[in-house]
Amino acid sequence: MTIVTAQLSVSLDGCYAGPLQSDPRDWLNGAEAAGFFRVTRWVIDAQAWRERQGISGGERSVNSDIVAEQFASAGAYVMGRRMMDGGEVPWGDEPPFRAPVFVVTNRPKNVLPREGGTSFTYVTDGVASAVDLARAAANGKNVAIAGGGSLVRRALGLGLLDELELHIVPVVLGDGLRLLTPELGLGSKEGIDLTPIRVLETPTVTHVKYRVEGRSELVLDNRGRDGS
Amino acid sequence: MTIVTAQLSVSLDGCYAGPLQSDPRDWLNGAEAAGFFRVTRWVIDAQAWRERQGISGGERSVNSDIVAEQFASAGAYVMGRRMMDGGEVPWGDEPPFRAPVFVVTNRPKNVLPREGGTSFTYVTDGVASAVDLARAAANGKNVAIAGGGSLVRRALGLGLLDELELHIVPVVLGDGLRLLTPELGLGSKEGIDLTPIRVLETPTVTHVKYRVEGRSELVLDNRGRDGS
């Protein structure tokens, strides 16, 4: 059964990168990249990620197994425009996705076919529509919201996500681009409930996979005063 | 050996309460309380917490064991003034601490002795001084930063914490009082490194205990391109 998943590496304070670097030509010199590199270092160190990129080395580890699982379970991807812009050149002729990728954008553009099973299709009528297209293309596998963080947040806020896996890296950045912000549009006494369905512990990252249950009202309890 | 610890229940987005309720007389009706009650519900449900408050019922569970461990390991507490103001009346004649509590405040006040081993000593020269006093009073047990969140943040920012345990509750609040904020005063390419030393998984909360390693510079890696 196709479900819609997302996974993101975040710092202990919930940032997937440092503070926004407004000039993309200077991205590597900014704090945004420094934070992003720090929270994704475990991925770079994983053998399964390197294999997909045609890079030797890396660790065979729980972390690597998780990367392999993500690639194996995704039948199609949904991606934000900013992530696509940043990745288009470095991903090269044979991007690591090996599946159809639907890019959410305001600017229409022709499909970009690539080698190895990847294609980039531009979708201009919103993330829900891109998810529908990806679902139809996923061939029974999962639809993975590939990122960036703001697209994952939008999908969560719209109730489109079935599962969210956070790779919680033991570092505090203090400031940066956060996954979970007021832009989710929750009411002042409203939350999104989740259930942890898998926790995997490693020295460099704690992986927590959640099932997304949906929005619910926050209610006061009686702080145990009636003994019940 | 005495170490300085802190633990806090937080939402998946790192909030220990909803957005600040500026009128304390209306606290229970505000979003701050609604968020605080939600993320601390697991504590109220724990048998060990209820026993300390003289309340019957509650669950014997991993969660309860963690509450019991916290009480047993603390030889003295350091507390913020706002938490003390909110707790002074409800804690009553025999507060649950059963140990000396040092309250960080700007307003000098006489020591408040209480039954059952608790006393409240007001400290006006800062959190580091309060930690020193608590260390001397802890009798070989740990110094626990009891909260609230802003005091835990200050202790972390000042490098006073040896361990931080987060009880990560599977709910997204969207907005609220955050533990880890820019007020930590980190540089733009600086992080605080931690090491997860214990992860305990329950359906209602994921407990992750970290050793605090200290500040370090965020550095770029080569994204695996040299194969190393």
C-alpha cells in the first residue's frame, strides 16, 4: 500500500540547516550550509548513500541501513523548487533517486528526463496535486517528500503525511531553518498528534519514526487530583 | 560524584509550554498552560510522581521509573523565579523535592523552610552561584536544574550542564515557549555538541539523555567526494 512519508535530519533544536543564506552564490560560505552539513554528516558517512552517488567508502551501520531503506521504499518523490535548484547540477546525469520526482513550483517547465530511472516533472498546482501524481507513479511503493524542510512542513500542515521520520542529531545550532514552525497554521490550543513507531539509537543520530495521527484539541487534565 | 543535570518535557517542536500567557491570573485559560499540560501529561500519569504528591493511582511503567530516578538522584535543586512563584502555593507545606532548592531571582528574600526536607533559598547573584551552592548542599548526589525552561537554557548556554534529558512528547504545538533558542548566544557557525547516552522508548514519550560535550565550530565536509 502506498503511504506518504517524509524524513529529515534535524538538530536537537529542530533545525535542518543554519539561518537562511539569501545569496545562493555564497551558500557554501554561510551559516545555512554549516548547519546543513553538520546535521547531514551521518548520511555522508553511510555506505548506502555513497553507493548511490558512485562514491566509495562509508560505514556499513544502522545509519547506512536506514538510508538504504529510504531509497528502497520510495517509488516516487515530491520535492520543493529550492531543493531542485540546488541539486540539479550536483546530481548530474544520473541522480540518486532512480524514480519519478515531482517538483512543486510556480514556474512551468518541461519534464527533465535523466538516466537510471529518474525524471523531474514540474507541478504548478500545489503540493497536494504533486502528491497525487507521485502516488499514481509510485507503483505500489511509497511517496517520499524529499524536502526541503519547508515542503515537508507544508505537507504535514495539509495533513498529507502518513509517516514522518526525524533523524535527531545531537547538536544544538541555536538558530536556523526549522522544520516545525507557526507556519503550520495550528490553532492556539491545537496540536498535531503522532505516535512513535520505531526508535533506533546510534552514537551520532537518534532515528525516530512517527505515524502522523492528525490534529486534536489540547485539553487540560486535573493534574491527578482525583486520583484517576 | 556530583554532576549538574536538567530534564525537560518538550513537544516534537521543542516547546515546553504553549505561547507565553502574560497574565498569570488567567494562566489556566491560556495556550501556555494547554501546551504545558499536554507535554507533561506522561508525568501526571506516572505512579512515582503521584506518590511524591500524596496522590493515589498512576501507572507503574518505564515513565514512572524515570520520574523515580530523577527524584532519587537529585541532592539539591536550582529553580527559576517564575517556576517558584507558580509552584509555591500548590506545592504546599511538604513540597515534592525533599532537598534544598536554590531559587535564582533578583529579589532577595529569607529562606523558606518546609517539611519533608525541602527548603527554598533565594540566590541573587546568578545561576552559576546557585549551582555552586546547590553542589555544596547536594551531599554527593546530583544538582538538578528543576526549571523552568529559560533557566535550563541559561545553564546550558553558560556551560554549567553535564547532562540534559529531553522527554520528547509526540505532539507538534506549532508555537510556544522553546527550550533551545537564539538566546543561547551561539556564534553563527558554532554548535553545542552532545552525545546520546540513553534512549528509552514508550508509546507516549521518547526519553533521550545526553551528555553535554561543549561548544565546537561547525565545519564543512567534502560530502564524501574523496571517498574518505
